[in-house]
Amino acid sequence: MEDKVPYKKSFLTHEEQLNLLKSRGLIIEDENRALHLLEKISYYRLSGYWYPLLADKETHVFKKGASFDTAFKLYCFDKELRRLILGELEKIEVAVRAHMIYIISGYFGAFWTEEKAIFPNQNGHDEIIAKITSEYERSDEKFIEAFKYKYSNPLPPSWMLLEITSFGSLSLMYQQLKPGKTKREIADKFGLDDATFMSWMHTMVYVRNVCAHHSRLWNRSLSIRPLRLQNPQNTWLKNKQTSNARVFYFASALVYMLNIINPNSTFKERFINLITSFKIIDFNAMGFCDEWEKEPLWLSNNKGH
């Protein structure tokens, strides 16, 4: 590994940023509009979208014909993709909460989050308690304030507590649960084995954070990747070579779960409409498998049954 060097790039005004892009070969169709976008979005955020347009990643020279408008269209596509994904993740998160509350409470009672016996890793359970206690103390929900006023318990029952628990804490809670019937029963509600369900939840929390922080998603190589589904209970991808590091595999996982949660979900139709409305999108960069449109999972009349 080469020795590290100090960062020496200096601050540039918006006009200087624009001139730098022009000097590297980027076509600027409308300079006033480009300056406005550099001001309102920022050079660094937009740079992730003109990176695929570079002919030389080291010298930052653009491909012939690369334009500012193309980069901005990629930015707009990515923004719409994140909005779409985020909306579907909410539906899955709500369903996960509902099943975890109902199934675990049925076995272990209202205050199972405090039951050390079902969380065999003491450090893991301590971390969970610390997280959910912090979320409980910060909450300004009326039902939480009413509980604090009336009851002496350190934490409310699970059906209250999990409603204010973050998706990350929910995922960690499932991960730390004692292996066995309870975990399998929850995962089975989504047509998955418990290891795959745990992995998919972890990835969903990661992607949700990417979307919530407005970070680039469309061509991202996921650093937290969903386990490959080996024994699907419902319609799944036939192409076993599909990369699980890219958005297409993740979107397929959403379709699989949404087909169970809501068989009338229109997510895949809206997803297909979005990707086909932006002609500049590189499907390979998103990890689409060959002949993906023929995959039974992605056929518009197939709801996974």
C-alpha cells in the first residue's frame, strides 16, 4: 500500500468548478442552469453521477459526448429510485414489526424484550436494551407519554415499544433472538428461512439508511449484501448467477416479500416504469440479469402464488 499523502485540493467557486468540468471535456448545455445546480446540489454530490461518464478515472477526463445534462438525469433517476425503494421498505418494516410483536408476545408475554432467556448473548441483549431505552426516552408519542405518567415499568410492553423502535434496532433484536421455533415462525411469514430473513433485514436497514441520507443508490455495490435465496417457498429468480451486490437483486427481494405482504402491490410495475423512462440507465451497472424481463418474478401478472 502506498504511503498516504495530505489532501491538497483547494476550494473552488461555482464558476471555477464549472470551468474545471469544461476543461476536462464535459459538455455544458446551459451554463446558467449548471451553475444553479452546482449551487443547490453541490459539486461533490453531483460528481457521483458524472463519474460513470469519465473515460479516464485517474485524470478525470470525460468520454466524448459526455454532458452535464446526462449526469443530472442520472441524479434525478437515482432520486426517484430512492423514493420508490424507501416507500416499499416502510411497508415491509411495518409488517416485520407486526409479526414480531404478535408471535414473540404470544410465546413470552408482553415484556419479552427484557427476557434475558430468549437473548442468549448477554452483550447483545445489553446493546438492545440500551438502544430501545434511548429510543423510549426520546419518544414524544402521546401513548408513550401516557405510559410514563401512569406506570412504573422501566419499559412499556412490546406492542408499544416496538412501534417507536428503529428498523435497525428491530433487525438487531431479531438477530439476537435465541435460535429456534420463534425465529423460524417469523421468517416463515415472509417465505424465508431465518438466516436469509435476518440477512435480508440487515441489508434493508442498510439500504434504508442510504436512501434516507440521499446517497447514490442506482449503481452502488452494496457493502451489506443479502444472502442468496436457496430454497424459495414462492416465485423467485431462475437466474442463479444474478449478482446479490447490486440493486436489481435487492429490488427482487422486495418484490418477493411484497408478493406475500400485499399480493396487489404495484411496486414492480412502478419500478419497471421508472427504469424504462430513463433511457440513459445502464442495466449492467444495476446488476440486471440476462433476460430479466422474462423472469417469472418480474412478469406483471405474476404475484408469486
